[in-house]
Amino acid sequence: MNSRLEARSNIWITGASSGIGESVTRALVRGGHNLVVTGRTPETLEQIQVLAPERITPAAAELLSNLVYDHQAAFLSD
């Protein structure tokens, strides 16, 4: 299996607004790839889009993790 990405691959990155996700986003955009980036903060995603507006599409994501935690908390309290 070839571990290299094809030139101009279309890639979706979750957690792109900080940490490892942001670092991966920056590296892939330097490599010329087209990205859809998701994260918790729309404002941060817009700042990342400035790196390459023609190749980065921000898509804010409402995370369901709080719902999972609320469900678990309700289960444990019963």
C-alpha cells in the first residue's frame, strides 16, 4: 500500500481548530491539499481558512459528547 497522499487530495480534518488537528491542517495545506475542517469554534476555523481560502472550507461541528456524558451521568445516578 502506498502511504503517500495523491496530489490535491480532498481531506476532512476533525479537531482542526487546535492541537494536533491544527498542526495536521497546516501541514496538509502546505502540501497543496483541499481541506474541509471541523472544530468546536467557528471563529478559529475562519482564522485557519485564511491560510488558503481557496482550499480550506470550514464547517463548524456541534459535538454530541455532552449528550453522551449527560446520558452516562443519568445512568450512574439511577
